[in-house]
Amino acid sequence: MRILITNDDGINAPGLEVLTEIAADLAGPDGEVWTVAPAFEQSGVGHCVSYTHPFMINKMSERRYAAEGSPADCVLAGLYDVLADTPPDLVLSGVNKGNNSAENALYSGTLGAAIEAALQGIPAIALSQYYGAGNNSLKDPFEASRAHLADVCRQILSFEASATDDYRLFYNVNVPPVAAADVRGTRVVTQGFRRDSFFGIEPHTAPSGRKFLWIKGGPQHTPTLPGSDAAANLDGYISVTPMRADFTAHDTLASLTEVFDT
């Protein structure tokens, strides 16, 4: 198996080292793992692509490249430059430092890479490690990801989803904020919504007198509804959420049509 890996925390992020191990396990002794990751942190850029300006790519070592672009840019660079003649069988993105459950999925560069891979027809999995009291103080906060994610990915890849959909499936996987031994299992769940947990602005005035605005996140340990991702994570489970990049609100199509047909 040939696997392309990327992330949004940057080429030197510890989570990318964990992902390299996971990908090597999945690829097997005869497989290949190729890295094309952002040269610097790209958290929160979502599915951004550098449409209006070029970006530099640099070979760091064998099968390892850094690109001055977004995670989605890195996938495109991998598919159409680095691996143009030998496309990957799988794209893995992560392991993100922090969860991409609930509304975080909408901002996530980790998921942005998986979305782009899916749009290009390549199987893709986004992997993230929740942080909290159960793993913050561990020598390796990614311990649970390191121990469990290769098997979770194998189970996902064994699932034969329909490949005829215009918007191909990709998968959002979040590991709970606990030690590896405390992971209770894996749950297939919906994307949740943290109520009263929104991004906001925190103004600051610099010594020069200029005003700066910091983006401030909301609480991350607010449970979502039962059967959804953050609720499962905070209960000690790895969450697997199948997703598509189709923003249509299918549940409202019929009733909205009635409004225009009157």
C-alpha cells in the first residue's frame, strides 16, 4: 500500500511522527509512506487552497516534503507533483494535537486535507487526539493514538462503502483524552454540536498603541448529545464519523420546495 500523509500542525509536529508510525504499520514492509506536510502550522484553515498565489515545496529527505501551503494544498501537491506517476492508495491526515469533534470539524485543516483527498477520489481518514486531564500529564499525550489508531484505520478500510457517490466518503476519527489502557472501545457516531461553545474575539492593545484581536475558542469538554462524537470521546471512546463534503440540508428540501410551489 502506498500512503500519503499530511497534517495541519506542520512538518515538525509530534503528531505527524505518530502518524508516520501508524502509516508504516498499515503500509506493511512492502509499502511506502510519503509525507507532504505544511512547512509551518496551518491550524484552523479548513479546506483552504492557495488558489491566488503559488507556494514553494521543498524535499526534506527521502519521501518527505514540506510545502508552504495549507493541508489541502499538500494533498494536491502530493497527488499532482510528488506522486503524479504513482498515486497513493490512501491519504491520512493528523494526528492533530487537539480534537476535531463537533463544530471543530468545520474549521479543521486536518479535515480539509481529507476532504480534498475524497474530492480527488482517494480514500481518506482524518485523525485527531483529544487533550484533557486524562492525558495532559502523560509523557506521551498521543499514547492512545499510537496504540489504537492503526487498528481503527484497518477496520475503516475493511468497510466497503459505495464508490458511486459524487461526494466520496471520508472519515473523522477522534481519540479520547485518556491513556491508552483507558480507551473503552470505538463508537460510530454522528458529528455533534457543543452548545454555548463558540469562537469569539479577545481585544488587546500593543505597547505601540495598535489594537490587535485574538481569536478565542470555547470550552472543549462540553458533551454533545448522546450518540455523537464529543460525547463518545469524553466517555472514553474513539469516535468514527463518516462524512461527505455535501452541504445540502436534505431534510429541508421537500418543505422548502413547497414554499416555492405555492
